[in-house]
Amino acid sequence: MRSSFAESLRAIPAPGARRDGRPMIDGERWDRLLAAEAEMVVNLEIMGYSGLAQRIDRKFSRFCQAVTQNSGGESSGAAAAFEQDDSLTELKHLVEATGRRLGADPEPKEASQREVEDEDELPPALTANQIIVMRTMARFDPSQLLSAARIEEAIDPSRRISVRTIGDVVRRLHELGYAERPEGDRRGARLTTRGRRILRKIAD
Amino acid sequence: MPDPSPLTRFFLQLAERRKLLQSQDGRAFATGGEDNELISAEALFDDLRAGAADLQVWLEMQGRSEDASEIDDATASLRETIWKFDHDELQPYLGPDERDDVLSETDQLIEALDEAIGRLEDLDGEIPDDVWRGYDDA
């Protein structure tokens, strides 16, 4: 699953598929692209990933400048063509990588949850089963919603946990804010960004 | 011996491509696939661009913007050389020393690879191992 911004970028023709050295981006598509980029950057800033937000924004600015330079209707020089191609490719890869790490459309949490999420927060006293389930869920792409059965299949055979117990664990993780069911109670769960962060703090 | 860091794995992949280019002396771009289709330098390195982006994102998430920038800078010259290679913008030229051989387009690509690998290797030595904890979990 890709973010709105990633989808907008993918709609831009690949380098080499242009006419007259200009990408075929009409006004409406440009508006969508600008809006999607702004949304992603703002959300990343709110989530505390200011460096990442600025990196994406700089890459996007570079791409916009390159398109402007190449949009004069004349054939572009090699340097200008490289700038446009390279900035677009880099931007696509960066946004795709962000989507893989933070979810397709990274969104800031509610203010009350952010207050609790202090960088100095001690790792919680999780049970062994909770840790096993969290580690198993962390192996999946953040965009995938997992059923208890799916988690059970993926757990190391040496650490078997029943589907029923997994369901109880996921419910508890949901209460703690470490898992979420973005499409309702019957559509599977995934770890939240907070859950993944807490997992990293837990010593092996 | 500790497992290689993701950055180590990345520049080792670059080193593998370098070996491939050197061993085939440019023929890597003349053959590919079942029908010996011409493949581009961009195609040869596209997966590594995704890898470089992932490393940058991870380092930004760990609050190490400067290290992320170094990865970007280290690969910038390589990306430009790759582009020029595919767009016939590279020309063979004589090295600065009168004893140097002519540097072919493939030589220039290898030179750019060497520069990138060297910088990434230096960077790897400066990043503590715990920065990479959890990188391969997701």
C-alpha cells in the first residue's frame, strides 16, 4: 500500500517517457502532488521526524526547480535533464522507504498519546507472550493487518501460543496503544509506531 | 564477529557491482536477460538506490541527519555518472598523469563507485552499532 504522495509521484511519467524534455504533469496533477507532499511533510514534523520531513521537502523542492527550468519548451541541457530525472527518482525512493518504515500515510497521534510518549519513558513490564506477539507482528510490513491466526502461523514453532491467547494479547496491546485496528475490530491489527519504538527499547 | 551493519552490507553490494563491471569491462551493459538485451546502468543500480534511500530514512528516524546527508552526498556523484553513462554524456579521457591510460566510460563508472564505497566505508566506521538496532525487524 502506498501513500497519497507516493501514488502521486508514481503517476509522473518515468524519465525518458517525456516529450520535448518536459514531464507530462498537468495543472490538476501538480495541485494534487503539492497537497500530498505538504500533508506528508507536516505529518512527519508533528510525529517528531523533522529531519526526515526536511529531507523529503528539499528533494521535492529540487524536483520542482528542475521542472521549472526544463519547462521553457526548448530542449533542456544535460545538466538540467539530469537534475529532473535524478531528483524525481530519489524522491520516489525516499517516499517509498518512508512508507515502508512509518506506514503508507504516516499520521501524528492524538495529543494525549504524544504526551505519554516521552523519549525517557521506561520500557513497560510486558509479559513474555506480549513480547513474542509484538516481535512477530513487527516482522510484517506496517501496511499489513494481521489476524490472530496469521500471527500464530508466523510465530516461532518453539514458542507456540494459542490463537485465543494471541487475541487476548492483541487486545491488551491495543489498550496500551502498541497495536491498532485501523479498519475495525474484525479486520486485523498492526503495531503502531509507538509499539515498534517500545519494542526497540526492550532488551533481548 | 558481529553481523555486518546495514551500511556495510550496502557498500559491499556496491563493491560486488564494481567487480562485475571490472570483470566484464563494460559488457555488463551489452548483455542481460535471455535475449542479450542491452541493459542500462540505471537498471543495474536501481535496487541500490532504494537501499540508499532506506538507510537515509532510518538514520533520520534515529536523529542522525548528518549521516543521512553523507549517504546522499556519497552516492550523488555515482548517480550522476550512471545517468551520463546511459545518456552517452561520458567521453573517454586521458588521466591527469601523462603515464595514465585513457579512462573509458566504464572506467569512469568504476571510479565513481570507488569514491562512493570509500566514503560509505568511512561513514560506517563512525556510526555506533546500536544505531542499527531494529533496522531489519520491519
